[in-house]
Amino acid sequence: MQEEIELGRIGFNSSGEAIVREPIIVKLSTFKNSRFLDVRKYFQKEDGWAPTAKGVTLQLDQVEDLIKIVEKNKSQITDWFDKTK
């Protein structure tokens, strides 16, 4: 049985409307008895939001590595984006 738990949305306003063309939805999901974190772009269909092929599905060890990388490099990441202002 596949299971999905939505953790959050990026690119939506407080009313739940998309403010970008392809917003991102972050979910916990299962597939063939394995558990994943899915970070994926979505597009609007008549009956709601549908996932695109643009995204990543991470296993726990990959999520832990990503968190470490982002935490370790947070100031460099922030500085990188500040350069565009």
C-alpha cells in the first residue's frame, strides 16, 4: 500500500494559491515497502495538482546528508543569493 504525507508547500500563498508556475510540494511517501522524502514540482490540472518529473526522491541517509550539507553551508548559500540583489 502506497502512503503519502504532505509536509509542506513552496510557491503557494497563505490562501493556498500558487504564486509560481511550478510550485513545489514536499511529501513523505512509500513505494514497494520503502520510505522516501519526495521534493517535486507540480502543475495545475483541472482536478488539482499533479507531479512533474522534475524533483528528487530521497532515502533517509540521503536526507540526512542533504540536511548536513545545507546546515554546514547555510551562510554560503545565503550569501550566494544575496549577490543577486
